[in-house]
Amino acid sequence: MSEKFSAYDSADYIHSDADAAAYLLACMEEGGDDPAFLAHALGVVARARNMSQLARDVGISRAGLYQALDADGNPTLTTVVGVLKALGLRLSVAPLGKGEAA
């Protein structure tokens, strides 16, 4: 008997601001300094929340938002901050822990 698998999409499991924040934090810890990984993670949260409305809230086109938040995208800091704000989140900074590369 063969096993059947369905496609997994993290966006299906993000239902609240707390879920979005926890997902992005985990991705930042996992992805390290990889901006493409973070852009993709932000895109996952955006898809979970309604990309069309988010694009209107940020002030860019839906296609432009998809492109910026794709794994190959290169969003500006303005776009990242705008998306986070529209999602009810904010960007924060913390010092590196001991033993972490600078």
C-alpha cells in the first residue's frame, strides 16, 4: 500500500498575530543572516493573512508584493517595515549572544 502525502504550507497554520510573530522569530533563528529566507518567511505570513489586502495596506501592487517577498526577492527595508506594520508586527533588534558570530 502506498502512502499519500498532501502539500505542506506553513501559511495554513498561521492564524493570529502571535502565530505570525512566532513563525517569523523561528525563521530568523533558523535562517540566520539569509535575507532571502526572511523574505520568503514574510511572504508565507503575508499569504496567510490575505496578500491583496496587505498590498493595499502597504501601498504597493499585489504582484509587486509577491515579487518582493519571494525567496528570490530583494525587498527594501521600507517594504519589510511596511509589511510588518500592516501585519501588526514590528522589527526589533537584540544584541548577539555570547559565542555568536558578529
